[in-house]
Amino acid sequence: METQEAPEDRESPPDPADAGAPEEHSRSSAVRGLLRDAAVLVVVCALALFLVTRFVAEPFSIPSGSMEGTLKVGDRVVVDKLAYRFGAPKRGDVVVFDGRGSFITANSADPDDSSGNDFVKRVIGVGGDTVTCCDRSGRVSVDGVPLDESAYLFPGDAPSTVPFSVKVPSGTLFVLGDHRSQSRDSRDHLGDPGGGFVPVDRVIGRVDWVVYPVDDWRSVDRPQIFAVLESELRKGAVRG
């Protein structure tokens, strides 16, 4: 009797749908991984930006013409918030400061000359200085030493059309705009509480760079005349 051989076991042909599943799963995992990495990168960048602007450097927009021609309306500047970590503002520095208590009351702001509570001006006198205007040549003087402001004063502006003589209290600053005829600065607040003197601890930082418009990118340097002024003041102190 002939015996019938059992048919050989044969593997079923692969289902085309099953064949694509591992590849599809791999692509989905890769996409999820990329999205996760991108989200982490965004969070890290946001945190780094926050820390930099909070503690190191912060951009500000210039809202008025009070600092022309050093700074123009719409300029974007970078303020160095570490500049005075180990020292105080110097005569000639351009600074951004919180004007509450000196230029404005705690709950008000001057939209024509500030960005909220923040103002930008040039330091003319520091604590202990006597700042006066004007001498026979119409100049501002610091402790009797006349200041040549031609390097930064807006063309055609006088150093001041209002005479003044002030003694700057310790720990404060006397500040003026470079466009004197368009600037509401320490001169305008001499009769206010605080006398228009800016407390050093209200200074946010020093303006170091103009970064916008891009074609006007430049550094904001302290004019050399202030080094000359300080040399003259030291000589006077020695003679005294």
C-alpha cells in the first residue's frame, strides 16, 4: 500500500502591511524624538535668554530725541547690567535707570521721554560734585572745571538755557540729555522730591552698543573729555 506523504510545512508569505509596520514605527519614533529635542532646545534657549537679559545685558528701545545725536528715536541699544557690579557710574557714561522717586512718582511715567519707568541720560555729576551752569562762556562746570561738551552735545544746543548750581548728594547722579533743548532731565526736577538726583542703586546699566538699525551698529563710548575733566579735578585736589 502506498503511503501519502504529508505536505511540507511552508511559511506563509509575509503580509505587505506587516512588513511596513516596523519602518513606520521607526519613523514615528524618530519624529517624536526630534520634536522632544526641539522642545527642550526651545526651553533651554528661553531660559538662557531670560538669565542673560535679567542679569547680564538687556536690549532697550530709545523712545525720544532727548539723547540725539548720540542716540536716535527707535535705536535699539544693549545695556550692560554688569558694568557697575564692582564699581559706580562714571561721569560721561550713558546710563539707563529707573526714574521712580527721582524723575517720576512711583505710579506715573513720562511717555515723551521714557520707556515706562526707564530713562536714558548721560552722567554729568557724581556724588560730592558741584555742577553749575553757566560760566562766562556758557559752559557747564564740575567743581569749577569747565566741561567742553562739543563732542556729544546736539548741534545748535546750548549746554543749558536755565542757570543752576547743585551739590550732588552722595550715592546719587546728576544726569543730562545730549539734546538739551529736548530733554527733561535733572534740571527739570530740581524742585521735586529727590531733587532730580538719580540714586545709583536705580541704575539698570550702561549703554554700550547701538545694535539697530543694523547699518548704524556702533559702540557708545565715554567721551575723552571726561578723562581730561577727571585729571583736572585730581590736580585741583592735590593743589588744595
